[in-house]
Amino acid sequence: MNNKSILISGAGIAGTTLAFWLKKFGFNPTIVEHAPKLREGGYAIDFWGAGFDVAERMGILPDLDKADLKIAELTFVDENNKRKGGLNYKQIVKVMNNRAFTLLRSDLARAIYKHLDSDVEIIFGDTINKIEQHADAVTVTFSSGNKRSFDLVVGADGLHSNVRGLVFGNEAQFEKYYGYYTSSYTIEDAAFDNNAYQMYNVPGKQAAVYLTNENKATTFFIFTSPQKLSYQYQDIAAQKQVLRNEFENIGWKCADLVSKMDAAPDFYFDAVSQIQMNDWSKDRVTLVGDACDCPSLLSGQGSTLAMVGAYILAGELKEANGDHKIAFQKYQHIFKPFIDDKQKIAQNFAKSFVPKSRLGIWMRNVIVNLMFLPFVSKLLVKRFSDDKLKLKVY
Ligand SMILES: Cc1cc2nc3c(=O)[nH]c(=O)nc-3n(C[C@H](O)[C@H](O)[C@H](O)COP(=O)(O)OP(=O)(O)OC[C@H]3O[C@@H](n4cnc5c(N)ncnc54)[C@H](O)[C@@H]3O)c2cc1C
């Protein structure tokens, strides 16, 4: 096997899945993660489709089942917390042959991490500052000052990928903004008493809250903004002020939810964007997950797709006996058309994701209320299915 030592930037969903499979296939992966430890908290994700199949092959389904939030219904409420409609989650999961979970992104990351071979080296609290490519290796300088050589480097460091910036250039050339900002954070001391995912809308804005485990809840906010906002990506205080301005005075529980954001350990705020690149690899460096193909939350599948991409990349490296030229090309050839499709579906969904008028909110509630009919929920599931991708067994 050639090119055995592989540095992965990012211990998120894609990075840990890649390390899992590379190790299994006989490579020596090292992960560098800039956070001091595995990221906690965060938003809930729907987890199904081809990523579910990859998770099954990894043997992590029992952990995911334990982490499942057991949400019974997505309930639309008005300003008085009165139910206006709802999506029966249990029915949707049934239509998916019970091959779906709703769980925190961090619980998925932890489950993958737990199953990593103990030999996999993980460097927390560091990041790559410089990447120099040579004919037979890649020299990497870390921000700690350490300098090391690897055969290959993979950027699995998310939407704002550091490796992509160092090797492929400025993010602006790859980012396609879809007109929304989103935010999410944990409320540590929440007093909600049911397992519904409650969602409240006013035109152009949506707020939601749901219980995660004892006394903890997670919020989800999304609002329209035709133009990208101008604040520094790292300026958390400015992001919180934007959220306050958008939601504090729109009714329901919003003022209370927003008042709790300063105490949150895991405040998240970002634009809703896709990453679209023609080429995912340059010589000995490639990208995986959101770093190269982020479909955005509009697709509802970013995590599962990140796992599928990582599985295919590791598998193609195995099949090519580590020949990165062959493997990187095949990885993109197999996976990119599928991703392009998913990105298009998400783009089409962008305009209607958050209703922009009272009539739009009413119509959305009516349509969602029809989902209790089995043939309607089957149609919905079919639209987002991963049938077109036949996962190889490597
Ligand atoms: C609000 C919201 C809702 C979503 N809902 C869903 C859903 O329902 N279903 C679904 O499947 N997906 C969903 N997604 C998408 C999903 O979370 C992402 O697509 C997925 O996490 C991508 O995985 P990743 O490993 O590529 O990136 P990430 O999970 O973002 O991981 C990247 C890792 O890289 C690390 N990192 C970043 N910079 C550096 C650096 N410089 N050096 C080293 N490490 C670094 C980060 O700390 C992180 O650990 C949602 C996303 C959002 C924002």
C-alpha cells in the first residue's frame, strides 16, 4: 500500500469517518482538530439515507439509537403556543423503514469517535498554518510550530475549511449564499415538558426549540437576509446582536429564548451557503464533507453525505493501493454527480424553506398537515431519497 500516512484536518463528521475507514483499510491516519476537545452541544440533525448505511457498516447504529431524541412531532405553533399543524415524525420514520434518527450532530460525532481505533493519532488544539506539496510528500507546519511530513492531506474542516483556503484559495470563489442566516445554541436549564419540536413562524423568520435530554433544550433560528451581512466571521458579539434584533420582538417564546443565548456554551451562527467546486483535489491534497461539497442545511443531509464521501474516499484509496491520483479522481467521479443533484434539490427548496408571508405560513401548515396520508409522506421521502447511489463494498 502506498501513501499510508494521511493527515486529516478536522475531527467532525467527515474527518472521523474517514479516519475510521482508512485505519480499517490499512492506512495510518492522523487527525488535527483546532478545538481543544471534541465539540459538544449543537443542533439536531436528521440522519438517514446512504449515511445510515455507512453508519451500519461501521457498527455504530446502537449508539445512534441511544442518542435519538425520540421527537414525536414537528409542531407548528402560533404566538400563543397554540398548535396550528404538525408533521408526524414517527410516520415519516416508519415510511423510511425505521432507518432514520434525529440526534445532535455532536452525538453523531461522538459515536464515530468512540469507534475509532485507539491507534489513530488525534491532535487537539492545533491547526495547519502552511502546506508545502512535494513530488513524494506534503510538509505541514502547524500553528504550534511543529513541522511534519505526510503522504497525503485531507481537509475535513467544514464549510470554512482551512485546508481549502491554504491550497485552493479564497472561500468567496466557492461559496454560494442562499439568502438565510441560521443560529442554534443549547439552553442548559430548560423547563419544557414534551418531546415535540416546536416551531414558530412570522414572515421570513422561524424559531424552534426542542428538548435534548434532562433539563436541556436546543434552539434553532433561521431568517431571510437577501444580502450577506457584514460582520467578522469570528465576531460572536456582533452575531448575537443580529439574532437579538431579528427575534427579540417577534412574539411567542422568542424574547425568553434569545435572553438565554449569553449563557449558552455552544453558540452557533452562520450564513446558509453551499460550497461548489469543480475540483476537490490538488496533487496530494483533497477535501471531503462540507469543505468541498457543503449542500447546506436546506438539504437536511449534510452529515450523512459527509459520511458517504469519507467512506468512498477511503474505499477508493484502498482499491487503488494508495495511489492518490487514481483514487482522488475516482472519488470525485463517483460522488460529485450525486452531490450536484443534492445541491440542486436544496437550491430549489431555498425559496420556500421559510415562508415569506402569512399566506405562505398558512399554506405550509396545510401541506404539512397532509403528510399524515401515507402516500403523501411516501412522496416526500422519495423526493429526498438516495436511491441513485449504489454504495460499493470495499
Ligand atoms: C443548523 C444546521 C442544521 C443542519 N441539519 C442537518 C440535518 O438535519 N441533517 C444533516 O445530515 N445535516 C445537517 N446539517 C449539516 C451538517 O451539520 C454538516 O453538513 C456536517 O456537520 C458536515 O460535516 P463535516 O465533517 O464536513 O464538517 P463539520 O461537522 O463542520 O466538522 C468540521 C470539523 O473541523 C474542525 N475545524 C474547523 N476548522 C479547523 C481548522 N482550522 N483546523 C482543524 N480543525 C478545524 C471543526 O472544529 C469541526 O470539528 C445542518 C447544519 C446546520 C448548520
